[in-house]
Amino acid sequence: MKFVASVKGASDGKTLPAKSVVNAEAGKVVSMLNDWYEQAFVDTDRFGSGTFPDIAKNFTSTARAKFAQDLNTLTIGEARTEVKHVDPTTQTAIVTVYFSNGKPTYAIAAVRFVANATMKSSNAYPLKIDQSVTYDFQKTGQGWVVSYYSAKQSQRSVVPSPSASAS
């Protein structure tokens, strides 16, 4: 699973670091998102108990407590036990990296993720997952971590329209 990302840089100074520096920092954020969404939505073998501890480590301690409360918005949530296969249709990210005194300090990623899930039950309609999130990242000694986010997600069964019948 790979996000299609557009990248921007911003600076508190008069000059922005070279595009290669901006792209390298944004690439670290996008790489994290690729693995994160693979585990949180796509790879059914990685759903585990539904607490997603490998994803939780990408948050500051304050944001991590909120992540635990928002599992149904930031991951596949309770549907994890019912889906057989998840096929992403949209994975986009707009990543802006902010520099202070030439060093990357924080980044914002506006993420859109849409997928269709096939259910384990042959009687169940497919599930459409639609998520929009804005993540605020801060740069730490360990790398980029989420300090704040604003997220919404919907999951709904894709029920076919009733077909017309001859009378």
C-alpha cells in the first residue's frame, strides 16, 4: 500500500531548505503512513487484538491516550473481525514540512483513505471505508510522532440498488 503524496515546505526564515531536504523529511512521514495504514486497514493478518500497539508508538504520550479512545476512527476498528480482504481505492496525503532555523520541526499531513472491504460472511454486503485525517507531527530524537490529529471515518455497507422488475 502506498500513499500518493504531494509535498510542500515552509520556513520561519527567509529561505527554505533544498527541495531534496524537504522531500526527504516528507518521505519519512509518508513511509510511516504507508506501514501504518497497511497494518491498520489493509493487512488483515496484522489486525491482532485491535489495540494496534505498533501504531500507538507513532504518537506522543498525550496523543497516544486519545488514539486508544479513537481506535474506531483511526483504524479499521471493530470491523477487523468481520473483513476478509481490504482493497484501497484512494490513498492521498498532502504533507507540509515546517523548518525552523533550517531544521525540520513539525509537519502536517492531510490524509484521505478510501477502501472497499470484502466481508468474511458470504451473506454480507461489501463495506466502504472512508477516512479523512489531519495529523500534526513533531520531530523528536526518535523521528516524527503525532502530537495532535483531527479525524473522521465512516464505514457503511454497500447495498445494491433495487433493480426494476417487469410487471
